[in-house]
Amino acid sequence: MPDGMEQEPVEEGSDHREISVAEFFEKNKHLLGFENPQKSIITVVKEAVDNSLDACEEDSILPEVHVLVDEIGNDKCKIEIRDNAIGLDRETIPKVFGKLLYGSKFHKLQQSRGQQGIGISAAAMYAQLTTGEPVTVYSKQEGEPCHKFIVKIDTEKNEPEIIEDEIVDPESDQFPGDKDYYFDHGTSIELDIEAKYTRGHHSVRNYLKHTAIMNPYARVVLREPNGNKIEYPRVSKELPPKPKEIKPHPNGVELGVVLRMIDNTDSRTISSFLQNEFTRVGRTSAEEICEEADIDTGRRPNTLEKEEVEQLLNAAEKVKLQSPPTDCLSPAGEDLMLKGLKKELNPEYTTAVTRKPSVYSGNPYQVEVGLAWGGDIEDEGSYNELRYANKVPLLYKKSACVTTKAVEEVDWSRYNISQSGGRPKGPLYISIHIASVWVPFTSEGKEAVANYDPIRKEMKLALQEAGRKLGKYLKRKERKEIQEKKKRKLTSYAKEMGPAIAQLAEEGDPEEIENQIQQMVERDYNPEQL
């Protein structure tokens, strides 16, 4: 620096700037499951298929989902996902695919596959980041023209940048791709991404197979890069019950959320606020909460200090309130679980258990378990585990998931199943599903469910109940095999015993005596009677 010149001081913080959520996840894409090309293709397919199934079920449509994969270069793929849902209107399309944290599910206490409003827009962001290409969306509502959008995400603003917006004829060349995969209504998305298409457990093919097991009312079609077409057929026309939206329960809501609710409420008194904004709080309950907190029921909610709101929440935990309603859940149900397992695994024996709904931190949840044994299932030494959260397969971080912890807590030897290190052995598939308005995932990538004691206990109880049923079947099968062995041995003896008895008695027809012995064996050692 030249003599006599002084450096102007830099104001602290002058180089700071606000970053958008899109920009944050662009630089931390691994948090959302985009860790490598092999995993990223599953994440993209997962987010799109989740949206398609949710959209179909919301409007009571039996889902049809087609996943088309083409390799377009070294570690690059074009992914197309098409569905037969009702489609999106023109105003909504660019926001859904070009703006992170835009959606209808985040603020709803209602079971759904997606919860955060990040999924499909994050997939679009990943495509943009790795190939520089925008997402192309075709969406057609019944009786309406087909809208085509080409959209990018302005990551600095977290806003959609519309490159193309036009009406196209789906039956013309304007709509590219295989016309065999076209629906009269629904949404189709195309993304070019950095991806590696593989086979095995961590693959698109296996993910869709697991999806088909838990959603047997959906028809899912995969076209692989080599043109191979795999169909996971629909085996049920019965959709699970549609979940209803509920209000938050006082025992499951956090202080900051209540403060925001107070800012937005139209209620004029604390009593009416508690009754209008929460579930299971009537006038008597509201008065008891206020009395416990030593707060006047007639005060305006916006006059409460933070400490007083905290007092209300603490008081609500001491007042006996009904558990939240459980019609916000949509479990698969034992019948659909059995159909899914039989359809894709072709086992010798299946059983399923759906537990009654429970509540954790004010949020309802429900656990389901299915067991499939033998048949086409190969004995690979250890068992196979199918993990689901709100009907969505979880392929990664198995050892960190509460489902695996629950399996390892069960004494499988009690159910005639050998085990090693707490894990059952044999030709066995264990399917575990948690349905909840808010699944406690271990990370934003939604790959494993947190190991909370009440949830693990519910899973263990369901596994034990299903295990008892499988154990009875295996015990009965073992007895049948013993009877069958005795029957074969005695039957073989009959041919020698007939002539021997006739010779000793010096009378009787050897063949007739042999037939009588055979009849006795058939009567007394019939395995089917067990």
C-alpha cells in the first residue's frame, strides 16, 4: 500500500447476503438423497412416483404410473414419469416444479407420501444442476387442452423461470415419446439427470417392486434403457381409506408453532382459540387448561406473552384430553398387504397384522406388519426386510431404522425360526409399515425412521403377533412332514406285512390284508387332518 494512504475499514457483515432455500439445497443436494449417480436416479423416480400415487388417491383414481428410462450419455439418463391423475392447472405447474417448499401437504396434518414440498422440485433442481437442462412438464385435465411447460429454478430467488409455455396436442409429434404410455388426463414430466442405471437392491427396478408390494391397487410399468418392459400389475381395485385432515393436538405442538397460530387466528378469546385451532379441545377442556395455567379464558390471544403461551402448553399436558382422531391415517390394511406380498413374492405362506392407531407427541400413527415365507422366496441365510413409511419404500440406512431395531428385539426362535445375532434366518420377507401424519425421519432424505421407543414397541408387538401366526403354521407343517414320513414308511411295510400275516394266520388273502393295512395307515396318519 503506498505511503500516506489508509485502507478503508470493511464493515463487518458487509459480505453477507441472504440465501434462498433452493440455493441452500443446490449446494447441499446430498441432504435430499442426491449423493451419487446411482442413488440420485432412485431419488428422482421416488419423488415423482410419490406425487403420482398421492394425486391419484386424493381423487379416488386407481393409479397408473409409467416410468421410462433412457441412457443419453456417460452417466446421464432421461427420466419420464407419466400418471393418470387429474392433472395440474396452468397456474400451478411452474410453481410445483420450479419452487422449493411449494405445496399443499406441509401444513396439513394428514397422512401423505410427501410432507415437505421439496421432493419433485428438488429433482428438477438436481437435473438443472447436473446437466444444465430444465424440466419439461405436460399436464392435461379432463376436457381441457394439454399444457406444456419448460421450467427452470431461479435458485437465488427460489422462483420458477418459465422458458416455454404452450398448448400442445398429445396425440401429435408435439408430445414426444412412446404413445403406449399416454393417458387421457394426468401429468408427465421429463428430466435429464446425471444418473447410473443399475440392477440389484439399490435400483429403480427394486424400488418399483417394493412400491408395487405396498400399493397393489396401482399398475406400475417400467421401461428400462434396453427397452425391456416390466409390469407390476394391479391385483386389487380397492383403494385404502382416504385420510382426513385434522387440526394439531395440544400435546404435539411446539411453542413456536403456537405463537404463529396466535398471530394468524381470528379467535377473539383464548378459550375460542383453543377450541377452534386444536383438535379434541372443547369448552370444558379449554376452561380447564386456562385454569391450570392461571390465565383468563376471555383474554385476547394476541395479548399473551411467550411465557404465558408456554404455560398454556404445559397446562394442556396436565389436563386429560382425548387422543387425536385417527381418521387422518390411511393404513394399507391386512388384505391389501397380503395381496401385495403374494403378487410379487409368490410365497408359501403369508400373514399380516395391522395394529390399532397410537399417538406419539400428539401425532397419530399406525404400524402394520406382513410376513411372507417360503415358496419362490430363496433362503439367502438372513431374512429380507421391506421398510415403508406412508406406503413409500425405504431402501437406504437400514441399520439406523427403527424397523430393523424392532426386528432384532424379537426372539424368533419362539416361532420356530432360527436366528443369528438377533436376526431371523430362512426364506423370509418381513414387511413393516408406519403410517403417520408426520413420520419422524432421521434426515431430510427420508431414508430411515428415527428409533423412538413407543414406535419401536408398537412394531415389536406387531412382529410378535405375526410371528405367532407364522410359528403355528411352521409347527403344523413340521408335524405334517413327520406324519407323511411315517405314512410312507408304513405304506412300504404293508406290501411285506400282508403276505406275512396271511402266512402266520394260515388264512386270508395277502392282497386284501395289504389293502386293509393301507386303509388303516391312510386313516390314522393323514397329514391333512392336522
